[in-house]
Amino acid sequence: MAKPKRSLRCSECGREALAWSGQCGGCGAWNTLEEVTAAPARGGSGARPQRDAPRPTPLREVRAERSARLRTGIAELDRVLGGGLVPGSLILLGGAPGIGKSTIAGMALANLAAGGGQTLYVSGEESAAQVRRRAERLGEAALDVPMLAEPSLEAVLAALESERPDACVIDSVQTLAVAEAAPGSVGAVREATSALLEAAKRLDVTLILIGHLTKEGSLAGPRALEHLVDCVLHFEGERERTFRTLRALKNRFGATSEIGVFEMRAGGLVEVADPSARFVGEARPAPGSVILCAMEGTRPLLVEVQALVAPTEVEPPRRTATGVDRNRLALVLAVLARHAGLPLSSADVFVNVAGGVRVDEPGADLAVALAVASAHSGRPLESGGKPLACFGELGLTGEIRYVAHADRRVAEARKFGLPHVLGPPPGDEKITGLTGATTLAEALKGVGARGRLRSAA
Ligand code: TYD
Ligand code: MG
């Protein structure tokens, strides 16, 4: 009999390594390689398994019935999911502690239960009494959801088998006790997920697995799970702030760029159906403030980008980005220095997207650049009594590049009382309200000495 093979695996991302090293080559984590014993390979080396070759089926003949989706009754959640929960699917819901994962999951189950669906809430994280107290805050329907304070995988599988709910929440996947593996370890989380996946498909139960994020922002262990599950949702925002955004990082049944915006209130999460109106309403023209016409999935979204530039003697100066990518900020600052002559090497630069929203798209560059330039000069940029609205990607030579959906971005700005938008040259398209600029220098000139955008031709 072949000997079991010893190999090394990263406890963070699950990548296998050939030789021991201090740092994992997959995720870059330190001291995470652990020795694992792999089952001996079946068959001898080079021996072909003896079986009949399977016959492939033409795709046309493959059966693919589309089952009706379960509406959670939370419109923003249903939209991010691509139209509701797909029966028999496995969803991983990740986010920092306290962000509202249990709340949104509890609300979704409450709505499903109110609509006559069979639900189940498994909590390994909190006691039954704690879950009840949350449900009391969420309203009468939340109290109808059956719950199980059962942190063992075996018991959960047995309960799924006997209860056969339409939808079940597991809060959280890291607290499930799996025989022989330490709870929360990559091995345990992976084993639990594989077993739950099998049960979800077989029993046609939609499972929502709640997963914690590590301080570094990765789903602890669950990075290794992303390929197992159908959908990875990420709940983000700052705990101290009321706005939360829900984003699909992976979705086998819908787009991944959709976001849902929520606000945490006393009675649970409230959907913000028109976030642009909220963010524009709160923005005032001031040095360092501009409005970015962003696209979040299929939806245009107006957000306020704020910057602060403060002289410093600290070396190297601070660069803090909240809501925009740090590397993108570094690029924008370099372009500002090189192509607009902005001396920022002895200044701290802070950039923030108001409301705790994250914008992950290249179209944010111009807004970051203009906010920093405005903060640096102390001159507000305004248009129609509001901060200047803009969008566009910056190239390394200081050019403003075209980004998708220019027309929809401008239309959204106009809808919320911002008639003039600064952006990339529209090309052949005729977009009312868009003032095009070819380069960053031209854009800065275009806003004029008084910080007002000269209206579009
Ligand atoms: P929770 O859903 O428990 O977060 P997570 O499961 O992601 O750790 O809730 C997070 C916070 O929300 C908690 O500090 C209390 C607050 N909260 C409200 O403000 N209103 C509510 O109605 C509820 C249920 C919670
Ligand atoms: Mg929780």
C-alpha cells in the first residue's frame, strides 16, 4: 500500500507549497504553511483507471430548467443577487464584525417566512437569546423564524435533512464544529462548506453562509471557499457610519458589479433606494470637494469625493485613501505632480469618499485629482451651487481617458440638479451637459480661476 503523502499547505489561502518557506507564495501571508497529510494516490503511477469512457452530451440536449428565484423582499439584496436567491445555491456572505451580516440574513429569512417559506437560522456565533433579541428589533415576522443554536456540522446536516427548509442561514461558517478539525481552521471551514454544498444541491436548500473577515480584509479561510460557492457577497462600510454597501464579488447567477446601499437604523437595515440623492444632498461646495459620477454595476451613482492636503515634515508624507484604491491615489498624485505641476511631496494627502461608500472603478481618477487640486489651492470647485461633478480615468501621460456609460453618468448628474459635468472628450457621441477635456491640465484650466466650470458648448 502506498504511504500517505506529506505536503505543505497555507492555512490562509489553502495553496500547496513544494518546500517550506516563511511566506506563502499564493497570498503572501507569513508563517502560515502547515504540514498536511494527503491521502495516497489511487492506482499506480501511470496506470490508467479502468472504466468506460463517458459520452459527452451536446449542450442543446442538456437539461437546464430555470427554477423560480426566492425573493428575499429586500429589493437591494435581490438586485445584487441577480433577482433573488436561486434554490439550491450556496451563498457566502462576508464582512467585518458588526457590519450587519446577521441582521440582513435575519431580515431576509423573516421576509421569506412571512411569505410562507420554510426557513432555518443556525447560530454558532450567538446564543438563542441573543438572536431572539435581534429579531425583536427587526419586527414580528422575524420571531417566526425557527432557530437552532447548534455549532456542530453533523447536527446542522441532520437538521437540514429533517426540516428541509427553502432557505437556511448558517451564522457563521467559522463556528461550525467539524470532527477532528479545529473550529475556524481552513480545514474545518473547507470541510463544512463541501458537506453543506452537497446537502444544498441534494435537498434543494438555499444556504447562506456567513463568514468573518480577518483584519487584513480577506475572508478567513474562506478565500479557499470562493471556488466552492455559487455566490460571494461582501458587506462593507464603516461600523461607525450608517451607510453599508453590499457587493457581489462572485455570482454564478448574475452580474458581479451590482451594489446595494443600506442604512443601519434602530429597526434594522433600511434600503437606500436613491443613494445619489442622499449623497448629492449632503455635499456642499468647499475646497477639496467634488462629485464623482460613478457607475456601480448597471447603476449610475453620484458620490462626494473629499480631499485634504496639509503641509507636513514627515518623511515620507502620509497618503490615506478611504473608499478609493490606495494605488490609484498614488498614480493620481504622480500625474498631478508631473503633468499639472502640483508640488505634493511635502504634504499629507487624505482622500475620502463621503458616506463610507467604496468606488472601485478607474472613472474615479479625475474626481480624486480635482479634489486634491482644489484642496491644495484652497479654492472650491462648483457648478450650480453644488460641488463640481466629474468622471474620467487618468492615463500616465496626463490624458483623460474615456470610461464606459458616459451618457448615463451625465444623465444621473442632470437628474439631481447638476447640469454641467466635466469628463473625457465624448468623441462622436453628443452628450448634453458634458464638458470634455483631453488632459488633466486642460481640465484644471477649464474650471477657471473662480472654480466654476464654464458651461458645455
Ligand atoms: P450584526 O448584524 O450583529 O452584525 P454582524 O453579524 O455583521 O457582526 O449587527 C451589527 C450592528 O448593528 C450592531 O452593533 C447593532 C446594530 N443594529 C442596529 O443598529 N439596529 C438594528 O436593528 C440591529 C438589529 C442591529
Ligand atoms: Mg453576526
